[in-house]
Amino acid sequence: MQHKPGKDLLAAIEHADAELRHLSLQIHDNPELGYEEHFAHKTLTDYLSLLGFNVTKHACDIETAFIAEYVHPGDGSQDASSPMRSVGFCSEFDALPAIGHGCGHNLIAISGVAAALGVKAAMEKNKIRGRVRLLGTPAEETLGGKRPMLDRGAFEGLDACMMVHPAQFDVLYRQPLGVGRLEMEFHGKASHASTSPWEGINALDAVAMTYNAIGLMRQQTLPANRIHSIVTNGGQAANIIPEHASMTTLYRAGTIPEMNKLQDQIAEIIESSADATGCTVKTDKTMEYLPLNNNSILTDRYGSYMKSFGVHFNTRAVDEVTPAGSTDMGNVTAAVPGCHPVFNIASLEGVREAGLSTHSILFAERARTDLAHKTTIRAAKGLALTGLDVLLDAEFAKNACDEFARWKKGSQ
């Protein structure tokens, strides 16, 4: 049985259902790549402004980021000098090249909006002291808008920050790996490959040595680690010793120390390959998503609400070995307590549709269906109720923060 604030929250989300569906379809039918989400930015911020949120457009000096916030002082019975608890939700809205919303970010967009408006309604109707903040985070699929937003203070002061993600199954303890991207450019010396190859310094040889050495290194890494590389420039003509050659490497791991270890090993290979071939090398670290840290206090509470709605989950042990990609939400969960469950968009009963996976045209089609909308709203309700508990239950909020502090200490 829900308490009154919870009932008010659910009623507010249900009341906004048609509007949320319209928002989702608008974003789905106007897909935009990362940092180009101008239509989604305007559509979402206009709606949030109408709902009475204090909206900051183009937040953190990022053209398509936004922050929507609502603060309630309470009914006067609480000590105004004590810290005000705050809960955050994230909305993503960028699409993929060619296939549009094949990762369902139109659904992530409205899940965050629904959670925020639900918590706001409960705060208003019940005079609950606190802050709810919705963060519109662009470019998750590419450079990761949450990272610069973190650096510029968008997540400061939050006691928890949560989001959900559509998928082909329901998973509580989704465990995305951290990922780093290294871009390296080797510089040698050009010469004719037939008449005077000895005059040249072959930058492609350095790339080939790096590529092969990383491939050999993988045998000695942990089973969950992933390393994948491509050659981005192998020279301009076969009869010229390549003066410039380049490659990109992604490395993934489940912990921050293991990510650092992989980066150090790859860096040694890069330098050794340059030395062995007589080349110079420039290496840039152009991206880093940290491993996701699912706070069990928040995740289990979300799970309990979802189970009350009829959702079934595997055990945590099964969830944590289910393959997952990487997300900049990992950086958020390394800064504040958070969680990032996933929900099935193709079945209310948890049945997995054969052949359905994210980053596909089929998933983009499913992300537009009435069924996907229903499962999104259900997940948003669980997210919102968990966020409301952060504001209402001091012990619950403290337990989440205490667990985060223990994780932080052990992750260094």
C-alpha cells in the first residue's frame, strides 16, 4: 500500500501519460546525433518550463544540455538550517547514425521527465522539503555529456542520481564496463618504397607492432576486459614508406584500478613500438567512461517497487555477468550514489523477443511502440518512488551515502 506522497506521485505520472507519449514520439521521429540535439533540447525544456521547473537551458556551457530543478522549503516543521536532501534523474536524447533511436533514448528522455514531475507533484501536495533535479545529458553515444557536466558542477549537492535504460530484458544490476579511448599518431619519414626504402622510417610498422602487441597482451588480461583497435591511417600509397600512421584503441574493464592498469600497459606498448621503429608518437586520451557503480541501497529499493508492479528479475550474480557496453553514467556513479537499471521494452511480462538488441533498426522500431511506452512509464514510476524515498527517509538516504563512501574508499 502506497503512502499518500507515493499515491500523489503515481497519479501525477499517470495524468501526464499522453503528454509524455507525445514527447517521446517527437524525439523519436526527429533523431539527432550527440551535441546536435537542438530539437530535443527545445522540446523537453519548453515542456519542463510549463510544468513549473526552474529550467537552465544550454547548461554548463553545453548547447544541448539542460538542468530543470524544483525546490520546496517544506511545511516549516523541519529545521531549515539542516541540509536539504536532493535527488537527481538523468534524461538522454541523442540518437545513432543511420538507425536513429536504436538505443531508445527517446524513452530515456521521458523516463527522467516522468520521474522528476512525479517527485515534484508529491513535494508540492505534501509540502516535502527537498530538491529534485533533472539533468538533460547530451551525447551519451559519443563523447559523453555527463563528464563535462560533472566537471562543471551540475551534479553537486545530490544525495542520489538515477536513470533507467531500455533493453530487451529487465536487469537490476546492469554492469557496464568502464571504457577509455586512446588515439595515437606515429610519425616517421617518407621515402620511395622501392628505390630507397632504407631512407625511410615506417610509421605503419609502428602501428602494426602496437596492434599486434596489444592483441598478444589480451591473453594475459582478465576475462571481463575488452580491448579493440582499428587502424585509422595506414599511409597514402603502397610505393611510399608511410610517414604518418595512426590507430585508435578502446580498452574496457570492470574496475577503476583495472582500467588504469590496462592504460599503463597499452602506453608502454605504444612507446616501445615507437622506439623499436625509430618513430615519434603522439597519444591522446579522448574519452573515459568509468565502470558503473550500482548502489545496492538504491537499486534494491527500485527493484522492490518494480516487483510490486509485476516485474521479475534475475539474481544479482546473473545480472553482473550479463554482457553490457559502457556509459558515462559510470562517471556519475563514481561521484554520487546512483543506479542504472534496464527495462524490457518488448514485454510487460519480461519475455525476451528473439533477435531484439539495442543499436539495431528493430530496436528503433520497438522504441516507438505503445508497449515500449507502457514499460517506460512503469520503470519511471519505480525510479520516482525511489527518489521520493531519498527525500522522505533520512535513514534510507544515509544508508545509500554510507555505502557509497565505503565503495569510494575501496575503489582507489
